Amino acid sequence: MVLRLVVLAIAVILLPAACVNSQCGVDAVKYLDCVDEKYTATVGHKIQDALRKAQETISRCFAANSCETPPLIRPRGEPRAHRRKRASAKIGPLKNEEHPANTNGEIFNEQTAKCLEKKNGEGNILLQCVRKELPKFEYPKSGIILLASDYVGGGIDGKSQQNSIFANMAELSKKYLEISTTCTGEKASRIHKCIYDALGSKKNDSLDEAAGISKMKSFWCDVSSGCLAKSNAACQEKVKSLGSFVCECLKKEKQALMDKLSKDYEECTGSKPDTSALDTQLGHEIRAACLSYEKSVAVCS
């Protein structure tokens, strides 16, 4: 009877810790979804708003000089997603010249990529390993585990792309004025100056880039802190260590990942992959993931 009471007492003591540990995996997923939604959406909206205002500015420059705004200034594309995704280890040319999959020797093609994506066996291997530290952990809605450096880098890429679009809009307007038969002489000069004053200064330079990086980091840290605060207090350190868990799991499970990727590749193409190329590429992806974690730790420090 005494032994049974002791066992029950130990169980009661351990139960809260087990519950918290289980909650940490769920909290980690919520954290990843939270930062992805808030950071990506906010940065994306800011860039789109800046492009809209640039279009309005150019339209005003033309209208102020009684000239029709050309349709050429509308940007052809929108800035890409504001998160920098590391390439999947399975995406890349793993061609084995001794076993061509088709007549033109192209083993890795879109069909192969879709087949490998559908199998996603290596993703499950990583997931099972991470769950040893974070039970009930799942991949976030984005489908990939991204860290601070991925988001900050993506935001900087988006800002750089925005400035490129500004430059293209100004250049297209300039070319339109050169061929216009109605907006000539003084009108053209005033419009060109108006556009240049508004957009010409929006060029990348070292100081502007440094300020941009600082702002992106500061914004990320604010978003991250807000999302982390929603986690169970006992889980926050575990959630912050997610990048470390991923890095260690990739290193630990490299051979298992190699075996699974090779098997999937052979099933998708009917040919054996170049294992040397696969080993090199997988090693590169693991180093990139671990470097991303190391950089991420320093973002808010």
C-alpha cells in the first residue's frame, strides 16, 4: 500500500511536466504560424502600399502638367513573398549519367519534382526527430520551418525589389516622354523632375541598406516577442530553441535522409541517383539550415 502511494505521488509530480512538454510542440507550431502571418502580411502590405503611392505620384506629375498618364508605368509583377525559403534538399540535379531516365538525359524535371514532393519522406524523418524534444510538433501552415534570418532576409529582398520597381517605373515614364508628341519641351522637363524628385532618391546605397536591415530586424523582434508571449511560459525557451533542434536533427538523421531520398528518387525516375551529388547537396542544405539558426540567434540579441 505504501509503495502504491509513493508511485502515485511520483506520477502526480511528473504529470504537470509531461503536460507542459506536450504543450510545447503545439505552442511551437502556433508561434511559427503567428510570426509568418504577422511579419509576411505586414511587410507585404507596406511594400504594396509604397508601390501604389508611387503610381499615384507619377499620375499627379503628369496631371499637373496636363498630360495623360501612360499605362506603361504599371509594374508587371508584384514583390515576391517576404520570407526567404531555403531550398529543399530534394530539389536539385541528382543526375546519374550511367542511368539516364529519358532520351535527352534529363532525369530531374518538373514531373520528378512533383513526385518527390508528394512522397516527402524526408520531411517525416525530420518531424519525428524534432518531436523527441517537442511532442505533438507539426509543420506550420507555410509547410516549412523558417527562422528569424529567413524572414529578415526575405524582407530585405522585398524592399530591394520594391526599389527596383520604383526605378523601372521612373525609367518607363522617361521613355514615354521621349516618344510622346503631346508632352514635350517644358512639360516633359517638369514631369521628369517631378518623378525623379519623388522616386529617383529611392535607390539602394550602403547607408539606406544598413538602415533597412536594422528596421527589418527590429520589426521581426517585435513580432517574435509578441507571438512568443502567447506561448506557455514554461515552453518559451523550448520554442526559442526550435532552430537548434532542427539543426541537430538534420545532422543526426543525415544518413536516414540520404537513404529515403535515394529510394524516393529511384521510384520517381526509375534510375539510381548520383549518391555523391546527393551527399554533397544534402550536406550543403544542412549547413545552410544550421547557419540560419546561428544567424537567427543573433538577430534579437
